[in-house]
Amino acid sequence: MGELPIIAVRFALYADLMVLMGLTAFSLYALTREERSAGLLPLAKPAFVLSLLGLLLSGFGMLALVAAMTGTSLGAVDLAVLGDIVTQSAIGSAWIVRMVAMTIAVLSALAINRSAGARYTLLASTSLAIATLVWTGHAGATEGWEGTAHRLSDIIHMLAAAVWIGGIAAFFLMLSRPETARSGLHVSVAHRALDRFSRVGTLAVGAIIATGIVNCLAVVGFPHFTQLPMTEYGKLLIIKLLFFAAMLVLAAINRWRLTPSLGVAIRNGNPAAALTALRRSLLMEASAALAILALVAWFGTLEPSGAAG
């Protein structure tokens, strides 16, 4: 079995879990309890679909990984080998934790409209599931205290990215309703939530940049850093940084231009054009984020050969 199915599953799982975690976090920090109860951000159905999909992708991902490791097809995976990997490796232990976490996430999603604590349980379980992904990448192979520091940095990196990506997804859900189903209160809450998201997003971006530097140095090693652009891994990393820079520019436009314009339009009673411009910008930002996740899924299958000198 080739690497393409592994990359595809990793990408789908990253995108699924990050959107789910970020959506849930957004509903807690950007909306009041009354606004959550009013359904201004419909979360129950997306959370159930995403958590169930995450559970299925996690299961399929382990099969794909074992098939790639043993050079067999998915249908020919040796169950004894699968059992050994699951029970006797760090990747297997992380997978078990992820499967348990996603099972809890599914149950929490089903209880969102009935239990006030379900969102917090969903946030905790999806955050834990994201953390387990670290053991399927380069950080999982680093040993000693450097490995512990690398994994902690990578976990923070991924959770911060999830907050940003999930926030974008939340605004899509809030702003993409048909005009006939969108009330003035709905638009006003979305505008206020944009301001809260920009503050949290600033912290997330800072964490992404700081941990990204740590992760890069941990994977490549400082003595070989200048050789990085000459490797396939390094070239992909540069492309990732360009997409990240594009997201920063779009986020700045949203924060300092489009959000104030929406506020003015709301006061003038005609927010349609401002909403269209904001949705377009968010779509471009989301596209850049998905491209980054695709590259990250690819990174996990490459050896940063520049580190080897």
C-alpha cells in the first residue's frame, strides 16, 4: 500500500478534529450561554457528524498505517501484526486513547442540547484526540527530554491551530445562513463574536509561531537549518509558511477592515454587501488553512534529510 492513502487519511483526520475542537471552543468563548441556547451557532448536528467521522477515520487510519508498514493491502492486513502494533507501540497506545476520546466525543455531541457540561466534555475529548496525533509524526519518534519538549510543543501548536481553523468554520456556519433566516440579532452577535475571536486568534497565532520555531529546530537541528531549503521537506515547509503568511494577511484584513465595515453596515441597516465580502475573505483563509493541513499530512511521511547532514 502506498503513502497516498495515509496522507489522505491524515489530512481528513487533522481537518475533522481541528474543526470540531475549534468550533466547540468558539461556542464557549465567543458566545454567551443565552446565545448558545438560542442556536445562533448550530453545533449539535455538526459536532455529531464530525465526531463520528473522526472515530471512523481514526479506525481506518490505523488499518492504513499497518498496511503501509507491512506492504499489504487494506484487506490483507494481518490481525496479529495489527494487534502487536496496537498493544506494544507508542503509536498504538496513542490510537487507543484517541478511539476512547472520540467515543466520548460522539456521546457528548449527542448530549449537547440536553446537558450544559456536554460542550466542555466535547472540548476536552477532542483536544485529547488531537494531542494523540503527535505520536504519528516526527515528535513521536524523538527520545529523551528533547522528545518530551518536542511533543508538548507540537500539541500546543496543533491545539492553537485548531482554535484558529475552528473559528473560521464557526463564522461560516453563522454567516452562511440564507438571508431570510438571518435576523438582525444574528448578524450583530456574529459581529461581536468576530471581535472576541480576533483577541483569542491573536494568542493562537503567537502560540503557533513560537511552537512552530521550536518544532522546526527539533526536527531539523540548528546545524542543518541552512540546508533545509535544499530538501523536499524544506521546500514543502517554505510553501506552508507562504500559506501561513497569506492567512495572517487575510486575518488582518478581516480584523482591521472587514469587521469594522460590517459594524458600520449593521448600523446603516444594510449588512448584505459587508457580509459577502467577509464570507469571501473567510473562504480564502479557510482554503489556505486546508492547504497547510494537506502539507502537514505530507510532512509526516517525509524524512527531513537536511537534518542528517
